[in-house]
Amino acid sequence: MLRTILSAALLFAAALAQASSLESIQRNGTIVIGVRDSSPPFSVLDPQTRALKGYDIEFAQGIAKRLNVKPVFKTLESNDRLPWLKQNKVDIVVAVLSRTPEREKEIDFSVGYFVTDTRILAKKGRFKSDKDLVGAYLAAANASTGAKLLRQSFPKTKLAEFDDVPEMVKALQADIVEGVVDDAPVLAIALNKIPEAQRSRYALSDFALALEIYGVGIPKGEKALQTAINNALLEMEKSGEALAIFNRWFGPNSSAPIQRIFTINPSRN
């Protein structure tokens, strides 16, 4: 009998430890969202206000609004994103998280809310084609798709992993690495932050290494939550809010002007 009671208690505890469902999120009135604080223009901590801001932050706020709950942000590093979801430290992750087949084995994703490509920031003329990658010493963020891309598709490169883009750019300027691999808008921001006297020495590669689709990370099997988030994103597109957010962070007057090559839709983009 005691063994049966203990088994039942363990099963109950395991059930409580499972990822937060849509019902429990709405019952609590809050949604805990994992975000970055050093990935401009997607998410950054404002040094004056100490508030988070950026493309990802506004989408996270839009999702919470449509779920009728309060967003609670928890900052994390790139390599925390999947573990924190699986360990129930956060309800969802909105943190420049690219959708990949490998990640989809561990977590679920929303429809894509941002589409871009992966490029290289380096000295002008260093990387004219992917043939120039052979033997190159490149930097990428820890646990990023850029790092995985280099390992899997460009094994003849040498890789150094860093915690964030500013560290990688410092290594590039110090000639420790030959290039920084990340998504184009992130690198455009980084390039604009290099002092003007040195900026002309650097440029983004003309060729792309891969296409990236960002999605909201959701605990595996939480279909109701996934559907609610997809509906929220689709409503943001339909209302024009998604385009307004894009223009605020990537429009002609932004610090990383790029063309919007996508719309948020029910397909996988």
C-alpha cells in the first residue's frame, strides 16, 4: 500500500512538473517568457531605464496581451533556451530562436515571426564566396544555429564560440578571429556600432550561408498553447502591428535597415 501511495505521489509530482499549459498560464494571469538582453535589435537592456526593448520584446508583449496575461521576462543565454523550456523555468522562449529539425525533436515552435539569412561580418574583401571559408577562423554565439551551421556545413573552418556579439566584434577588431557569423540584421547593428574611423574596413559578406526562420519556443506537446500563440501572431500580422514592429526596428530609419521578405502566415514560412 505504501509503495502504491509513493508511486502515485511521484506521478502527481511529475505531472505538476510538466510544462505550463495554456489553462494554467491564464489561471495564474502571467506568462514567463525567456528572452535575451544583449541581442539588439531583437532584445536589449536599456542602460538608462533598465527596461528590455527590441523586436522580440514587442512580439512577446503582443502575445501576452492577446492571451490576456501579464508578461514576466527572464533573461537567458543562447545555450539556456532549450534547457529552460524543458526544465519548466519558462513558459515560452522569444529569443532569436531559429527553427531547425534538431530543435524540433526537443521542443515545439510557433509559426515564424521573422525570416532572415546568415552572413559574415569581416574585413572588406576577406570573404567573397563560400570557398574563402576553408581554413578561416570564425566566431559564432554559443549554442547558436550559426555555430551548428559551421560545424555541419563548413567543417573546414575553425570555430570560436562567444557569449554575445559585442565580444565577437572585439575579437574581430583585435584580429583574433577573421569573421563573425550571425544573422544579417544583428551583424548590421554590430557594424554600425564600430567607431566610424574603423567602420569602413568592415562589411557583411555578399553571400548568405543559410536562411533562418525565428519562432517562439514552446514546450513539447503543449498544442493548445502553440495554437494560441500562432493565433496571436497571425492577429498581429492581420492588424498591422507586426509590420509596425518590423518598421520600428528594421525600417529605413532604423539602425539596421533591411527589407521585409516575409509575412506571418499559417504555413511554416
